[in-house]
Amino acid sequence: MGKKGLRAIAFAYKDVDQAVASRSQADSDLTFVLAVFLEDPLREKIPEIIQFVKYGKSIEQMKQDKEENGSEDPLPHVNVRLVSGDSKETAMIKAQEAGILHKPEQQQRNALN
């Protein structure tokens, strides 16, 4: 589910008659009950804010420049990074959605510039 940008939460339980002495004891021999997958969408303005921070122009200004001049995407003025506690796959999807990380074919083209 990480490849779809979803976060997973698993629920399990264990019947015990007395207090558990250690964390490893508490976490062993659990009975799986349910897995829930959550989508945590980006806030609506995040891609536009990232675009503005990187290039000093809004998405609309970039589209207009491209239409008027036929210019390719300019090199970024600021390199934006994402710090996440998510899995690598989920973090990469979120970074792509935000405009921080480009899809592989775009990354290759940008590496040549």
C-alpha cells in the first residue's frame, strides 16, 4: 500500500492473565484483527507553494511563460527537501504530489540541464 501513498495501521490483541514483564512479551503471540489503510492528502495549496519557493513563480506564471516563450522548466533557485517518517515509497509519492520530486522521466531530463 506504500506504493499507493497510503499509511497502514494494524490492530491485534492478546489475552493475558497477569501483567506482562517486558515489551517483547507483550508484542509476541498477538492475534491479528484488522488492517486499515489511510490516505492523507496534501493540503490544496502545497504544490503551488513549493513551486513558488523553488522558482519564484506561481504555477500559472510558469504555464504562461511556457506558452509565450516555449521555454522548458527553469532550474530551481531553491532545492526543497522532504523529511518524513513514512516509508520510502509513501514519502516519494507525497514528494511527487507536492512537486518536490519529479517522476523518473522528468528527473532524467532535469539531470541533463
